[in-house]
Amino acid sequence: MQHEYQDILVSDISSGVLTITLNRPEAYNALRTQLLSEVAEVLDQAAQNDDVRAVVITGNEKVFAAGADIKEMAALDAVGVLNDPRVLHWRRIAQFSKPLIAAVNGFALGGGCELVMHADIVIAGDNAQFGQPEINLGIIPGAGGTQRLLRTVGKSMAMQLVLSGEFISAAQARDFGLVSEVTIPERSLERATELAHKIATKPPIAVRQAKEVLLKAYETTLDSGLSLERKAFTLLAATEDRNEGIAAFMEKRKPNFTGK
Ligand code: CO8
């Protein structure tokens, strides 16, 4: 069953996994404010709901998302951009504490590519194209693209994408670390969902700690990152799931993690 929103479809929770489908095919899933607020709202709810262990986000077979809604953006002057509520929605998406896995087919451009970079794992169909074509509109990426792209693909490719507006293929995106696996387009959602289901069986506190500590590597020194890792590692020693994981290994049985 799909729960109806205006710009997205949201599945029922199935074995700990929720799927969000961007659903503005007539506008190539352009990320208007309404769409971003719906994604942020669903992620906020998913963060609060213990039944959700991982979220998959996807588009359709032709397009993941073609960027910010250019028609909506055209109406904003500098003050409008300054006060743009989308900034808050992006922040809420970035703060989602559980695993977010993107299944990308077709275009992931501008804000669409930036949304991909908010995901923790990215599976791409071999028809996917990634790009930051904002330069062609006289602007630059505005939802973290300059910072996350450089940290992900390195300086030369980040500069190439942002300055030239050229697109790269799924295979290139994989070579540069933007994507972890490339599949045939018909399989990308299935593979992303498979991974989400696997992660959903893992101890949830350890999963959240792992995500938080890994993401910190983007923005901190090695020394502070290692110190955070040690603290998280110590904290996990106080969880029931750690005792269960170790006991299950010793007793040669499957662990039953409860999130405690
Ligand atoms: N916004 C609005 N509508 C769009 C967008 C978009 N980003 N992309 C496509 N559409 C619409 C088109 O207007 C068209 O609608 P219509 O049929 O009513 O004219 C329909 O989708 C299909 O598009 P095309 O006819 O152009 O389809 P093609 O297959 O020829 O081309 C492309 C597909 C290559 C994806 C092309 O549509 C394109 O280049 N789109 C724009 C890509 C782009 O420039 N993206 C960057 C946008 S700027 C941005 O993302 C900044 C993010 C900053 C966030 C800051 C938050 C605070």
C-alpha cells in the first residue's frame, strides 16, 4: 500500500524498510518546496518510529530528480533565496539518523545529485547520469553540492562537474565513489531494498552510531574522529544488542537484536 502525499509516494513499512518514491514525473521530479518538505516530514517520522530501520529513496526509470524546480526558483529574488524554507528541509534530510539508501535511474542533476549525496549508500542503474549543471543557470550548487561533491569525488572531478556542467555516467560515478554499485536499471531498486532489509536486521543503535561516526569523518580531524569512534564503541558496550551479538556468535545461532 502507498500512502498518498502530493509529490511523493510512501510505502508501508516492510520488515523495517520504508520506501519513498519521488513522484512528479511531469516535471522530471524537480524538487519544489512541497516535495522537499514531504521528504523531510517522512524522514522525521521515520526517525521517531522504532519500526523503521532503513529508508530507500528512489525516482522513476527515467529520472531520479532533475534538480531544484527552476520555475519555482525563478520567482525568488535574493531575499527570497535567503529566507528560502527549502534550506530547513535540506537540513532535516541531512540530519536523518538512520540509513538512507538511494536507488538512482536516469537523471540525478543539480539538487537531485545533491539529494543523492544526502544518501548513505547509492545504487545506480547503468542508465543513470549525475551532474551539477547549475552553472548553466548562472548559479552554483546550493544544497551542499560544492562541499559534499568535493569530499566524495575529489577536487578535479568536483571542479569538472561544477564548472563545466557536464554529466557523468553511473560507471564514472562508481569509479569516483559517488555510487557504490551499478546494476541494470530494472535491478537498482531491488538491490537497494535488499541492502536496506539486510541493514534492518542489524542492531539499530550500532547502525545509527556507525552512520554518525562515519559522517563525522567528512568534517573533523583524524584525531577527533578517532576519539568519537572510541566513545561510540564504548557506548555500544552498554547495549543489550552487543551482549546478544556476542552470545549468538558463541552459541552458533542467529542473533535477535531488539534495539536495546
Ligand atoms: N525544474 C523544473 N522543471 C523541470 C526541471 C527542473 N529542474 N527539469 C526538467 N523540467 C521539466 C521541463 O520543463 C519539461 O517540462 P514541460 O514538458 O512542461 O516543458 C519536463 O520537465 C521535461 O524536460 P525536458 O523537455 O527538458 O526533457 P529532456 O529529456 O529534453 O531533458 C534534462 C532532460 C536534461 C533533465 C533537462 O530537463 C534539464 O536540463 N533540466 C534542468 C536540469 C538542471 O539545470 N538542474 C539544476 C537546477 S538548479 C538546482 O538544482 C539548484 C539546487 C539548489 C538548492 C538550494 C536549496 C536552498
